[in-house]
Amino acid sequence: MEKGYFITLEGGDGTGKTSQINALKAQLEKTGKTVVTTREPGGSTGAEEIRNLLLQGEPNRWLPMTEVLMLYAARLDHVERLIKPELAKGNWVISDRFADSSMAYQGYGHDLGEDAVMRVQKSALGDFEPDLTIVLDLPVDLGLARAGVRIEENSCSEDRFERMGVNFHEKLREGYLAIAKNNPDRCKVIDASGSVDEVAALIWAVVQKKLDVGTGI
């Protein structure tokens, strides 16, 4: 049976992860892969319930470490109930966010630090990690502007993190770039300021090179 791979897309708010996941899924399916897309927080029934608690309400609703513990409770359920079973079938899994989000948002954005977040991660997931992580990078002001349009157009109530202020989001961006620098084999940074098609082409080139997939139809 052909091996399935686990790919994650990361980045600050408004970097276009959803559009790029859909584009990457379509490209992979052209090469004959079976692709499952998912998201975090969420991806399983229990994790989706935790998502509602985390993404709605006032910015100061939870303490940073409370967020980490809730996120990893959701993540463990997601991994065991969806991600690992799909990979075991030889399917490819693409997730909108994974463990790097906790490191970036809580470790860097909320100043908990790498060690505090990593202790929880090791306890919950052990050595399980994505085969490839695409970090979509965008200036904070542009990302928040894009996110604001999306929230308004969709009347979305999942805006708790978007309302945490520019300073938080600047630290978040710095965190993602630091994570990528510290994990150069797994993480690839992509400039997300171009058009959807331009960014999709950059991502596809990285996936082809890293995971040795075909060119598609």
C-alpha cells in the first residue's frame, strides 16, 4: 500500500490557508491521491466542541495555559480519531493548522515560551508530527485586513484571536518564522502576498520536491 503523508498549513490570520488547502487537494487528486482535509481546532466531533469554546467570546476568556491544554485535548482526539486512521489507509491528510499553531499563538503570542508548550505537546503526541508544514507568511496589517473582510462577509463569530491586537499578531508572525527556522527540513515558508494561483504554484513546487509526487494532469 502506498504511504500516506500528513501536510499542515500554518500562518497568521488572513494568510489564505483555506483557499490553498483546496488548491493543494485538487492538485494531489490529479496525481491519483486520496486526500482528506481537516482543521484545527477541530477535525473530530469532540475537538469541534472545544473549537467553539476557544474561538468565540472575549479575548481574555481563557488563560494562555488553559488554551494550550484545551488545544491539546482537541488535538489528541483529532490525531487518534481521524489523522492516524486515514494515514494508515494510505490516504493523504491536509490540516488547516496543527501543533505549530499552539507554539506560535500561545508560546510566542502569549509569551508562555517554547518549553511550556513543548512539555504538553510531548505528553499528548509524543514524536508524532507532520511530514511537511507550509508556513504562509504575510505582513500583519494585510493579514488582519483580509481576516476582517472574511469575518464580515460570513458573519463569523469565530473572531476571538483576531481581536487580540496588533502586538499579539506581530509576535505570532515572529513565532512562525522562528519555528520554520528551527525546523528547516519540515517547514517551508511561502510568501502569501501574491494571488491565490501564484501562492498555490509555490506550494505545489514545494510539495513535489519534498514528497516526490507526480506533476498531475
